[in-house]
Amino acid sequence: MSGNQYVYHVTSPGGRSTVLYSIDPAQTRLLREAFVADTAYAALLGRSRTRNVVILQAARGTGRSATAQRLLLDNHQTEIFSFAPDVPIGDVATTITKAGGYLIEEIDDTRARALTTLALNDLDAKLGALGAKLIITMAAGLALSDSGLQSFVIRIEQPPSHRSIMESHLRYRLGDIRADNLLSRPDFCAVFNDAVTSDSARDRAAQFAVHVEELMARGQLELGLLRSRMKSSVAGEVESWFDGLATPSLKYLAIAVALLDGLPYQSVVEPAESLERRLTRPTASTPAPAAAAVDPFATGRTHRVRQIRAEVVRSEITTRFGRVPAEIIRYLDPAYPRAVIELVWREYDGLRRDLLGWLGDLANHPVDAVRVRAAAAIGLISTTAFDYISKTVLRPWANDSKDNKREMAAFALRAAGRSQKLQQQALTLVGEWITSDSWQLNATAARVYGSALGSAMPDRAFRELDRLSRTEYADVAFAISYSLAELTEADHRQALPATDLSVKWMRSQHQGQSATGEIAFLTLAADLVGAADAGPVRWPLLLQLARTDRGLSHAVAAAWDFTLNGAMFHRFAQDIAGSWAERVEPDEQARQALALMLASVCAGSERTEKLVRHMVHGWMSKPGTAQAPRTAQAVLAALI
């Protein structure tokens, strides 16, 4: 017996010993009484009953193990046994000799590819004769090389919410009355929402109820202690595991995965190698040793990934070529990435300078996702060392001549700006950048008021962007424009104030501010696309919203009038109008909406009408222009 488990060593006819672990009866009781068996689970259970061998695929953190065990219980298996994940499927067939529920949990990519329809069909028949059932769990996205295996697969598509799991476990541990008393308290629910986020593993919601039970056994529940326990439970686990990693190379890989969790494997391994080179480079007093021969077959990928408690799964990623297959690497527990970054920064003082230098290098990485993750890590660190990070990282990045670094500085400030304790300090820092003589700092400040902070405080964002609009620098104007577009994309209610502000700037006597207004509107027009429910095509967002908002319709028409007649950007305006025409060409309703919009633009201006007629004639046949003959005809008909 090991802990609360019985361990069985079963010898197969071939002489190999296979280990079976029995599931703790206390765990069985918990699964029967606290598991959230919702309607999604009911459908899963129905599908599981069609086979004696089932492959359960699910994303990490969705409760694969608990679901598999509950499925076995609900398939009338009173005893549950677990195999090691590396057990050969042939040994499973010879080991199972009696009724029961059996598990093979978390098999990796190699084992998944080794499964065959023939082997599982044979095993399915044997288990049926014995009255036994086997469930194999694996990560969502793992490839099954044999297409016939799909008949064995069921998937967790809609896992229960974290809140429902916590409530169920709380009732199991405390009873309905005490659980209801706690659940009615906003301060209690606030601790849960802080400690268990949308990307947390479902097990963390159950663990929350465990801590509540333990603390209430001492007397009155102290929420501060509960919050601390939830934080330290992951932190302590991560610290013990990280310290126990056998080699520095594994620790570098663990740090890189924490930063880039969920990205393609190669995009993670190369930064891990660059961190290792940075931290193991020779010093002047320590010359580089002679290079030793490296055995490329010394440690395989599967072993390394398993040691850092991660997994490699097959998935798809979006690239400039469209969706492409990829192997991504990620931690098994979604709580690990943040905990690893916090641990390394908190405990390893000697690494701090090199860690920040490494993150600075990654802020120039050619892959957008890598740059954003580097900035997010800086943001996380800034919440515990804001003064230091703002001086050593944020300001230098914000004042960099490269827009990549400035973008990352703006994004990194998001964490502090959305922290109750640090928001005022973050806003003060941005205020200094706004009033600086450095156009680079001005541009970074403008980007902060896009998706980094603007969507959380739109009124302030519009006010601060207005302050920055009297600029002579194109980079600042474009930064303002991108932020207005992000604000509008995040909340369509901001389309009217964003367009109104652009028109206000266009009409300014200040040349730089007028140019900023034109750039801002053309960015909104060019970059934003509406939802697909407007018809068979996705409309330009401003056109889609203007159909039901008269104020926005007038503002957009005024902006088109100004930009099409403008001296600086009229050719860009014509090109963007042409792109609108091409987009709406397949949809009659959209064509009519654009025709009415351009007719409104021309109202009362003979010069504008002449310009628009010339432009739309080009859409019918002129080489080098948009090709949208039906849209052109609709516009000309609306101008009669």
C-alpha cells in the first residue's frame, strides 16, 4: 500500500511486471457527491457507454482525470485502477482479468500515435466479456495516426464553470447552510474570483473549497489567510518542483515555457537556448573552456518536456499564410506560467539583470506573440517592483527609436495600470511621457491609451489622445490612430466619439493636428471590419455601425468628405474607399448602404460629387483601381 492507494504488481505471460494503482475510496466518495454532472457531462456519459474502451480528449485544466473517473463510476464500475501512462497497450490486454474501471492517464504524443484501431477493437471485445471498461485520457490536439480510432474518442467540449465546481465542493464539505452563507458574501466571492481565474485548472476551484474547510475548522474564516493560502499553494508546489529540476538547461526551458506557454515548440526552445547562452557566457576572468563534444541524442524531447511538467500537442496557429498545423508546448497546469515567473524574479537575485536583458532581447523578436509575452512578463514583474522596472525597463523601451520596443512598453504598463494599488503611479508615469519633449515618449503614451489601458478608461483615453494630437511627428499621429482603432474594436460604442474626435482634428488650423485627424479616420476605415452577421460578407465596421446610428453616419460622411478632398491623403482615401467597395461587392444590402453613404458625402458639394463620380467610374474598369462594378453602379444610381 502506498499512501491511500494499493499498488499491485501484475506479471504478464511474457514475464513483464505491470503496475496498477487502486483509486482511494475517499476520492471515489468525493467524485460521487461533489462532481458537477451538468448537461454537458450527461451527453458525454451517453457517448461513453457505446464502447468498453474510450479515449477522452480534453484541454488542460478542464478536469480530464476527475471526469474519466466519474465516467467509470457512472458506467457501473465499483473499483477503479490506474495504469502508468507509459504502459504498452499489449500489457493492458494481458493484465486486465476481471471487471472494473481502468485508467491510462495523460498519454503523450508518442503513445497516442502508437495506438491502432485493431488493438483497441481487440481490447474492447475482451473488456466487454469481462464487464470491464478502460478510459485513456490525453490532451486535446494530440494526433491519432489511425483514423479509425475516432470512433473511440469522446471530448470535453464544455467543462463546468469554476464557480459551479467550487460551490459543489463547498456544499460537500460544509453543508448547504454554511455554504450558502459564504456564497452570499461579496468579499468571499471576490477572494475566489481573484484566486481562481478563467484560465485556472478546474482542480484549483476544488482546492479553494478544501482551504475554506480547513480554515473554518479553526474558527471564523479569515479571508486574508484564505487568499494567502491559495497563492502559496501553487507557489510552494512550483518552488519545490523547480528547485528539483536536474539541470540548469531544464530550468531555462521551464522559464521559457512559462513566458511563452502555448506557442509553437521551436518558438519556445530557441529563446530557452538564448537564455542559457546569456547566463553561461564566459567572463573576462573566466575564459571559455574548450568545447566538449555534445551528444544530440543524450536526452529526448519527450523526457525533457515531461520533467518540466509540460506537454507538446498538435494544434493550429494563425500566420500571415493563414491557419497552419503546429506543435505547441504548454504547462499541464495553467497556474504554472505566472508562478514560475514570480518565483524566478523573487528568489534568484543573481538572475534579475540577465532576465530583464533577455526579455528586452525578446521585445525585438520577429514573432508578435513572443514580443507580447515578453512585455506581459515585464508587466507582471512591475507589479512587485514598479519603481525599479519603470526606470530600468519601461522608460528606456518607451523612449526607443524602434516602434516594437515602444509598443511593448505600452503593453507592459497594462498590468500596473489595472492594479488598484499601482494605477495612479502608472498614470502619473504616462502623464510624464505625454508632456515630454521626446516624440518617442509621446508616441508610447498614445499607445498606452489603446488596448493597454484605454478600454478600461475610455473617457480619459480620448482626453489624453486629444492632448497629444497637436503633433508634428508622424509616429505619434499613427500611435494615436492605432489606439483609436483599438478602442473602437474593443467597444463599438466608441466608434462615434472616435470619429467625432477625428473630424474635430481634421478641421483644426494646426497642420499637425489636422493631419492626425485624417490619419486617424483613415486608420479606422481601413483596419476595422464588422461582424459576419450583417450578411454574406463582413462589412467595413464604420459602415455597418452607421446604418443604425444617425450621429455616426453624419460623422463618417463628414470624415470621408474631408479626406477625399484633402491635399495630403486624398489618394489614400480613394484607395480605402475602393477597398470598401470591393468588400461590399458580393452583398446587395452592403452595396446599397455604401451608395447611400457616398451620396450623403456628396450632398451639397458639386466638387465632391464630381470627385466621387470619377472615383467610382474607375471601379468598373480602370486598371490599378478597385474592381467593384456593381457597387459603382449602385453609387451612381444613388447620385442621380
